Amino acid sequence: MIEKELERLINTNIPLIVFREYDFVRVDCLISSVLGQYELEEWNPSAGLVFFDNKETKGFGGLSLEDYLRGIANNDYAKERYVVLKEVQGLLDNPGVIYSLQLIAQRRLYDASYNTSVIIVCSVLELPKELEKYSSFLELSFPDDETINGIIDSHIAINKYDKSKFNDSDRKTLLISLKGMSEYDIDRVLDMAMSTDGSLSAADNKMILRKKKEMVKRSGVVELIEVPDGMGGSDIGGLSALKQYLQNKSKVFKDIGMALEFGVKMPKGIFLVGMPGCGKSLCAKVTAAIFGTPLLKMDMGSLMGKYVGQSEENMRKAIATAEAASPCVLWIDEIEKAFNGVGGENSEVLTRMFGYFLSWMQEKSSSVYVVATANNAEKLPPELKRKGRFDEIFCVNLPDKKEREEIFKVHINKLNGLGSAPTEDIDYGLLARNTAGFNGADIESVVNETVEYLFLDGKKVLNTYALLNTAKNTISISKSCGKQIKEMEQAFAESSFKDANTGKVKNRSDE
Ligand code: ATP
């Protein structure tokens, strides 16, 4: 509970409490409910110094933040007082402001006669390093199912909509989509949904998902990825063991209540390590499709902030967003880019982020299924690879002959589906035999380029010969990055990861 957390910080004398949040109304309610009995005042860039309760000016029109904080820092004041600074991010690079905040913090900690604490509330915040040791970050949690249902009911009541027309299935559909949004955002989208015809139903879900996508994107830490309608296991060529594994997990995930009751453990996720262009990202999308959940993507590179506490805060926020949006699949792309440096020089931030991530994975009880992908796992800390974190680690190799046949089929069948490129009988065996060393992306490009060539040449039928001809002129990944591919093959052969195609550990036979 966020109230308890704020109380805890107050009781432990944290001098600077920081909310990175744009829902000011909710933060105000929270501050009033926990600190309402104390003296409270607010400074914001629009009105300057105001009473916290009614936002009326406190009689110092035009008082700058620097002057205001200097006064607070230097004047003795024994009464317990909380000063709320809103949207001051653009003013925190002023040495005078930083100095006064340091002084307030130090007096709050060491001067028994001084009792002022500062609460900073900003929608985007880069906290200066000098203030790090005095600060603690707090975050509003996303509303739970009960609260969301309450908000839905209040919108139905306010709009005088006939409640009997809003059935259980409407509610279930909207509830899943509204998870992971703030109360403020839920209010806005429900207003929008009901503004057109005063009704609310599962039909509004498309609009809600569109808005949610924008909101999640605005959070800057995770992205909602669109999964094409009708996507499924048949979109992946080869990788049979992995596909089977995911199908089994999806049965558990879809019936998680019964499964847990039966004693099945909550699925945590998988780690896919493998060659570039061999379908790891595709597998993340297919996982969400067969689990029937949204797909959130966490890009480790973009979590790394340059300011104090920002990276850890971003990670916490990303995980909180995923938890609130659960059930969902959380795709962590290029996990090695963030965690390769753990344990090295200047890696305190990384090590803290890594520790946070590991303990979340270890203790995770929410239905967030993690799909982490990496090209290289060699330099990743061993703690990440041991059991207890991911349910399984799969190694995705270059496709063998049978897999290449299947990948050709997947992409050629897609063309048939579009009705754009009629095919004659294709000799898939011959294609596969002539494309050793190609990855899935190479094969997809052979198909697409051939279709384009046929179109430009005025031909209507896709044939084996044309495909072979394109393949002959294609520089496969094994040729363009031969050295790296060999090294990766060697590393995978020595690893103890399961092969995503055979399900076996270590050496498998190709061709
Ligand atoms: P990277 O490590 O470079 O990010 P990746 O392993 O995530 O690569 P994807 O992005 O999933 O690779 O695949 C690249 C393209 O190749 C996709 O468009 C995908 O459709 C196709 N592809 C790759 N592998 C397969 C496969 N096994 N079956 C069908 N298509 C595939």
C-alpha cells in the first residue's frame, strides 16, 4: 500500500521524498490522507507559493523557487512541516536550489529543532546527483481489479447507462485492458468510450487498447507491441521443442487458477539465446498470441538513465507496469546489453538493477510471463542462468534442413493467404538443401525478393527455380558474419541450454 510506504518514509525521517508521477490529483489525495494533520504548503511554477489544500496563493506573489527554498533552509522552524514542490524539474539544475535542498535535508537529519521535509512531485524528473543520498522515490501503484470495477460502475451510474446491458463478458474484457493504467487514465478512456453514445461494452475495447498503447508508450519504459490477429505456432518454422513447450505453458497460463490449486507452480518465463534473425522476437510475439495476452516490451537500453536513481526507478516502473497489466507477456529484448557489465568496474547501478530483477524473477507470483532474448549469454552473470529464475533456457540455432523447409513453407503460405502470389508446386526439399547456413530472416527475404522480381518481370507464378535463383544471389548470415556465427555455434555447443528444435542439450546433427 502506497499510504503505508509514505508513512514509513516519514517515520524514518527521509528528508526528500520524490514522486515521479503526473497524476497530481491522486498524489495530492495521498499526501492529504497521510499528512493532512501537519502544516503543508506547495510551490509550483504556475502560482508560486500556495496553500496545499485549496491552491490559493500564500501572499508572496512571484516568489521564485530559489528564494523560497533559501528562506526555508535558513529560517529556524520547529513545527513539523511538509513542503510540496510540483513540476520543478526544469529548475533543479540551479546550484542555489540544489544547495538549499541539501541544507534543508541536512538540517532535517541533524538539527533537532528543525522539522521541515520536502516532497517533490514531477511528471518527468532527473534528480541531481548531489541530492541522491537524501532522497527516496515513491510510485503510485496501479489500481487493482476491485478499484477498476468501481470506476467502471461509477461511469455507468454517472452516464445513467442501463447496467443490465453491461454483461460479465463486457466487464471481463474491459478489465483486462484497463489494468496497468492509472485511475486518471482509466477515467479519461471511459469518458471517451461513453461520450459518443452513452453506452459501454466490449466493443469499446479497441479504442481503449489504442489509448493504452499511447499511455504505455508515454511511460517511456515499456512498449505495448501489436500482435497480428490470427498469429500462432504455425507462424514459426521449426523450433519444434520450443513451440511444444509454449503450447503446454499456455494451457497452464490460461487456466492458472485451477493449475495453481492443483499444485502447478506459476510459470515464470523463458530465456531464448540464439543466432540473429532466427526467430527469437517472433517467438515472443507468438507466445503472447497463444497465451491470449498483451505483449509488453522492455528495452533494456532505454531503461538506462543518466541521472541518479533513474535506471533503477525505470526498471521498477517497467516491472510495476507489467504486473499491473498482468496477465501479460513481458518481452525483455537484448537482455545481455544491460546485464553483461554486472560485477565490472563502475557497475553499481547495473548490479542494483540486476539484483532487483533477479529477486523479482525469483519471487514473482504475478501472471507476468517473461520472454527474455539475447544473442549471447556467455558474459551474462551465472545467477541469471540458474534454475529458479527462468523456467527454461532455450538455445536457438541456425535452422537445420527440415526447419528451413518449414520456414520456406511459412513464408510462402503467407503469400497465398494474401492472394498476391500464386504458386506452383514448390520443391521445398530442394530449396532447403540449397540454403544451408541461411537464417529465418534470410529465407524470408529470399521469398519476398523473388515475389518482387516476378512482379516486375510480369510473371504470375512463384516457382522453385526463381526462388533458387534468388537464394544463389543472397549472402546469408553465415557468409556475412561467418566468424561470429562460428563462435556462437561453438558457445552453444558447449552450453547446457536446450536446443529449441530438438529439445536436447548439446550437439545435434544437421542435414
Ligand atoms: P535478432 O537477434 O537479430 O533480433 P531474432 O532472432 O529476434 O533476431 P526475428 O526478428 O524473430 O529474429 O526474425 C527475423 C525475421 O525472420 C522475422 O521477420 C521472422 O518472420 C523471420 N524468421 C526468423 N526465424 C523464423 C522462423 N523460425 N520461422 C519463420 N520465420 C522466421
